[in-house]
Amino acid sequence: MAELKAVAGRIAVGREREADQPRSLLAVFGRDQPLRLDAGVELSPFQVAYQAYGTLNAQRSNAVLICHALTGDQHVCNRHPVTGKPGWWETMVGPGKPIDTNRYYVVCPNVLGACMGTTGPASTDPRTGMPWGLDFPVITIRDMVRAQAMLLDRLGIDTLFAVAGGSMGGMQVLQWAASFPQRVFAALPIACATRHSAQNIAFHEVGRQAVMADPDWRGGRYFAEGVRPHRGLAVARMGAHITYLSDAALHRKFGRKFQDRDNPTFSFDADFEVESYLRHQGSSFVERFDANSYLYLTRAMDYFDLAADYGGMLANAFKATKTRFCVISFTSDWLFPTSESRAIVHALNAAGARVSFAEIATDKGHDAFLLDEPELFQIVAGFLDSAATARGIAKV
Amino acid sequence: MAVAARGPGNARVDHLLVAEMIEPHSRVLDVGCGDGELLKLLESRGVDGRGIELSREGVNECVAKGLAVIQGDADADLADYPDDAFDYVVLSQTLQATRHPRVVLEHMLRIGRRAVVSFPNFGHWRIRLLLLFGGRMPRTDNLPDTWYDTPNIHFCTIKDFRDLCTTVGVKMERALALNAWGRPLRLHAPWWFWNLFGEQAVFLLSRREG
């Protein structure tokens, strides 16, 4: 047990170093290139950590931007430098995969506000030499996209062949299509919505309250005081994780099975497998994620309301767009249900956009976009292949 | 359609007739586009095509083929499309499966300047004979479903459809009927002849001016 704790401790220290000195590619933006935030302040200097796979072609026409979800990061299809686990979208991205790195140049930046090397609350505030904590400005999905656009400028990529992402990543995809329509040839928003619903805000608020109720949160200044709000963050993750699954998936996976015992212990130990699973989800999450980042990123999702930025008319967000869209939802996703995707499709149709929409039958819930769903792979591969042909990207 | 007659390029004959009625490079919405075969044919002719399909399998097959198809229902979802969004709205072998054919037809000519409708003719002589002598709901090679599991809830004859066009006030620009072997019937044959010998019909419709 002590040994386990030591390993966990080493991982945590590794992760914290990762916030300033990531083990991935890095673009630093100096004081001459500030990032203008929706909150009305400028962030400067700042940095964007990213991973890149494949080769940019001579026409610079084959770049695919992957936008990661709330607790994801830039390590799409390589071994994670902190956890040592495979990348989070290895089923989708890689040589011969639907997002084929033999054919496309894939870039995935860590989002603004996260904790894997792009500037966020866990990064060092240059004014104080201490982590930003709650002094970090509140950010939005649009800010994340602005930072990504600056990264692409730096990489010399004018037009993206495609932008793809699920959940919070899907929100970024939609924001990209709205903010920079001329820079996006094809857009793949998966399991997402154009705004966070009251229910989703409510779940996030529970998560944030769990973090802030942890005495070790210390008003966000836990780094300075040498503690970490692991318990609060773990509870937040446990709650959120339930929303990523479905009743049917939980029942199929765990049912009412006991964990390593035949009878209940008449205690509050993790008697049930599902309890043990959730505890594991919570404790492994805190090793790789910063509690303040969790507050900032959930807030950014809550603030997201694309229609509101366009006078309440979602269709206006996509007016005269030339971007091709492929919207995908999952039948058992109750966090971002199909009705939300249909609202996107209606708006795109009203704007005359070229849009495909598929709902995939699965009982795996919201997390289905990360899992082995052959139908999802077929659709993404088919959509991208026909778009690539239209864009004149050579087959491999 | 169980066994559809095939024409040049292995395209379905009724699809070729529909495609022929559509000017190249126009914007087309195919309502009930199935596995996307007609849309593919239209796109090969330079048409900017979109589709709506009810079945999840059909949609996913279409999207995997690179077609711009969304999962939806002709009865429910046409209302969400703005006026004049398309040059043509196509309803290929789907009219008889809609709950409100009249409303669907009206929406089609609101969304598109023109509409192309193809449907199986329930006035065909074989169907008449099957009902007359068999005494049961007719089943043919092209319409193999039993009455209790068929998606086709609003069968009509060519004459019936012509009446609907008059009622709704749409202009019939062109009409064609195919016999059981997928060959077009004589162009100047009288309606009763088409209604008796046409197994399928294809209509090109437009809004009546004024």
C-alpha cells in the first residue's frame, strides 16, 4: 500500500511538472502575442502544448485538428507520459484508422485552462512564480478555439481539412465552424450540443462543489500549502463518470455483483463492484488532473451557448457556411441526447449547409464516442474519405 | 421494391427516370433516400444532393458513402426546412409510406421549386386482378409485404395521385409510367391506359403560378 502511494505520488509530481514543461510539442506565445479572452482580459505570455501525427502535405491541405473533451488531453494516440496508458482515441486516430495518420496530418492541442502543458490554473503565473490557481481568468470555449487558431497560424496551417471532437471537443468543433468558417473544410461534432443544458450545468455544479468542499482545496491555493484536494476531485469525477455511462451499461457491466465477497459486510465499505469501480475512477483521475483546471473547464462548458452569440438564432452562427458537417449522436447518451444534435442539424439545414447526421445505436452512453463502436468508425471514415476526395487530398 | 429493373450503368430504371427530370448542377433533397443509391446517381451527374432517411441503417450506410444524409422523418422533419431551400425535392417510392401524403407534397413544393414523385401504381391490372380473384390484399414481387407488416400505408393509383395534384393545386409538368418490365409506356396514351398498365409512375411537379 505504501508502495502504491509512493507511485501515486511520483505520478502526481510528474503531472504537476507537466503543466509547465510538458513532454509534448510546445508553442510559446510571448508578450507581443497576447490572447484576448472573452472575460475582457489579455493572457500573456501563454503556451499551447500539442501533439502532431502524420505529415503535412506540400499544399498544407491535409491538417486535421482534434479537440479533446473535458478530461482529455493532447495525447491522442501515443503512450500517455504521466499514466503510461495508451492514447485516448487510439481506436479512431492512427495509421489505417478512420482518421488516418498516413493520409492526414493530425494536430491535437491541450485546451486552454487544462493541466497538461497549455496555460491553465496549474501553470506558473509569471508575476508570482506560483501556480495561477483562482487568479487565472475564467475562460470560454471560444477562448480555447482562439488559442488553437493562434497555434495553427504558428504552424502555417491556414485551412484545416477537418476539425473533429466529442463532448467538449464537439463544442470546440462547432465554435470553430462558427468563428472561422473559411478555415474549416469539414467539421465532425460528436455527442455534443450548441449549449450546455440546465441539467448539465447542475451536474457540473455538484462536481465543483465537491472540489471546493474539500478542506484541502484551500480556496484554490493548495499548491502553496502543499496539499491537494484529491478527495473532492475524486468525488466530482465519480459523479461525472455516472453521467458518461448509461443505466443499461452499468447494469450490464456490474449489475448488483459484490466486490471480492459473497455477502454484504453491513458497512460502508465498497461492497458492490460498481462502488469499487467508481472509487477507482476517482482515485486514478486525481493523479493526472488538476482540481482547479476541473473548475475552469466545467465552467467554460457551462458558459457555452452558441446561439446566444448570434442573436439567439443558431442558424445565423452558420450563415453561408461552406463547411461540410457530419453530426453524430448516440442513442443512450443522456448527457448530450440526440435531440441536441438534431437542433444542430436543423440550424445547419436552415443555413443551407451540407450536413450529414447519424445516430448510432449503443447502450454505452455518452462515452461511446471513445469506445469501440464499428458503426462510428465506418461513418467517420466514409465522411472524411469523401470530403478528402472533394478537397483533392491524395489517397494512400 | 424487391427486384427492380436495371438500366445503363446498372442504375435502377425508375432512378434513371427521376434523374432525367432533374437539371444538372441543381440542389436536390431526396426524401426517404434509403441506402443512397439515387443520391449517388444524382451526384455523379453533378447534382448537389442531400437526403433524409428514416431507417438508422440506411442513414449510416449513406453517411459512410460520403453522402449528406440526415436521420429524419418525411412527416415530421420537412416542416423544419426553410422555403425555397432546394431546386428539387424528390420522393422516390416513399409517398405511400408517409402518414400524411398531402402535407408531405405541400411541404415538398414549399421547400423546392419543383418536386419529383415516384410511386407504385395500385391501379395496375395485376393488382386489380389479385384483389378481384384472390380476395386478399395484393402482394407482388415489387410489393411483397403482407398487409399487417407493410410500411406502405397509403397506396394510391395514378388517377388518385393526379386528383391529389389538382386538389393541392400543383402543376404536373411531366408524367411517366413504367410497365412491369421497367419500360416507359407510350407517351400519348390516355390516363386510363397508364393507370391500368403502368406498374410505377414518375411525376415532375411545380408550383402553380399565381
